[in-house]
Amino acid sequence: MAKASEAGEPVELEVGDRTIRLSSPDRVYFTERGETKRDLAEYYLAVGDGIVRALRERPCMLHRFPKGVSGKKVHQKRIPAGAPDWLETVEIWFPRFGRTADELCVTELGSVIWAVQMSTVEFHPWNSRRQDPECPDEWRIDLDPMPDCPFSRIQRVAHVVEEVLDELGIRGFPKTSGGRGLHIYVRIEPEWGFPQVRSAALAFAREVERRAPADVTTTWWRKDRDPAAVFVDFNQNTRDHTMASAYSVRGNPRATVSAPIDWAEIDEVAPDDFTIATMPARFAEIGDLHREIDDVAHRLDTLLEWAERDGATIGDVGGDGLDGDGVVDLDS
């Protein structure tokens, strides 16, 4: 374990009107290339407009790695005591715990860098905003590869997703997951609750499955899925299920990033190419590929009709927001 002196003396970062103290800036967080806590902060500063747009006003769970990504991960919902009074939050009810928690709501880049100071690597926002947390304004399409699924199959399925969205007159915004999959986000009118959005997502997933039955599964139980298939994971639209946001770093030694991409790049991308070492230059060159995501909010009426037609109307099973290994820290 590194001694405090080996992790470096604290530094102060100027973030807009904020001055944020970063302790242990030289602690290595990512072992493949040796990036440090300060490198992580500098990355988020470099993609500031993008990460703030992805998180703005959304309840956000923080995936913290106090000793770097090789150490224990903590899923933190509650903002700790002693947080600066300028941080924006929203109170969220968690049925599983029978309690509420004040979750971070990013409204400025300073909130992101403060979270990095608290050892946050990954940002996992809700698909609703704090003005009405129970009505999502974002539908998430998660192309989740089973263990034997090659990325080429993910790419093929992404084109089917694009085709169905085009037929519906809906614009989707793709991004890499930071792992082996792809995500497509769609802004929707916040008129429906989580059960309705989840039903619409299932109806869409089944349509994709009908068009690509050799590649796609919507089977609920993992043990029953083809191990080489793409699972179109409609469950990511369940209440309190969260996914890494666009521009979020992932907690692995390579420091991969969930990177916005253009539809035209689908056949060219290799997910491991997007890291905190490569994304700042890409962002400086092309900006935020999701910059227009808030321009149009789509309706789900047609998908809900499909859900009714197909018997895909489902209730909400709730959620605990746990989408990875780790420890839930609701109280600190």
C-alpha cells in the first residue's frame, strides 16, 4: 500500500468558479498505463461539456475506488456529511432499504471533480431527472453481449436497432459501454412511469429479435440464453437501474471510457480504443457527439401499442441499482 507521501501532496484545481482540493493526486488508479487520480480529474476536465450534459439534473450513483480500480469498489448513493453546500442533490426513496438518500445531481463540472476527489471513477445516473424522478426522460437500449458473443455480432445488431428506430422516426444516440457492448440512448417525453418505459423497451427488443433471431435474445434468465447471443437488455429501464453515462470512465486497469460514437462509426470502432488517454484528443477534435440529444423528445405511443399487441406489458420489479460487484454505501 502506498504511503501518503507516495500518493503526492494535495493540489488545487480551478474548475469554473470553484477551487477543488485534490488529495493523493499521484495515487495510481489504473495499472495498465499507470494513470493517477490527477489524470482522472484532468480527463473529466477535458470532456467537461460532455460529462455534464450526460449527468445534468439526474440522480447519480457514484462508483468509488478509494485505492484505485484494483481495490474494493463502493456503490455510493448518499452524499456524505461534510460535502460542500453548493453541491446539488435530490432525495430518493429506496424501498429495498426502507430509507431515503440524497443523491448527487450534477449541474456543473465542479460537481464532477468533487466526486473524483471522493475517489469516484464511474458515474451511473438515473434515466430520469430530479424534477420528477419517477418519470424517465431517457429510454436506454443496452446491447449486452453474452460470454461467447463477438463484437461483430453487436455491430450487426446495432444496425438492426438503427433500422427500427428510423422506421419509428426516432433518433438514437449510440455510445460504447466501456466494456464489450453498445448503448443507444433516446430522449423521450417524461409522461410515463418506469413500468411503461420498460414495457416499451421490451416491445422494441422483441421487434429487434424478430428481425435478427440468429443474433438476438430477449430471454429473461441468463442460464436460458444462447451464450453467443446479444441480449437486448430492456431491464435497464427499471427504476433505480443505472448504467455508466456517456464519457464515464470504467473501473478497469485500461481506463476505458463509455464513448459517444456516430452511427457511421459502428463498423469501425473497437471499444478498447476509447480510454482516458485517447478521448481528450477526440473530444477536442469533434466535440460532444451527443450535443443534440436534448433537442427532441420522442413519444412511446407506438411502442406501447406494440407492447399491448404482443403481451409485453410488464410491471416494475424495482431495483437496487447494483450493476456490478461492490458494496452499497447508503449511509456514508
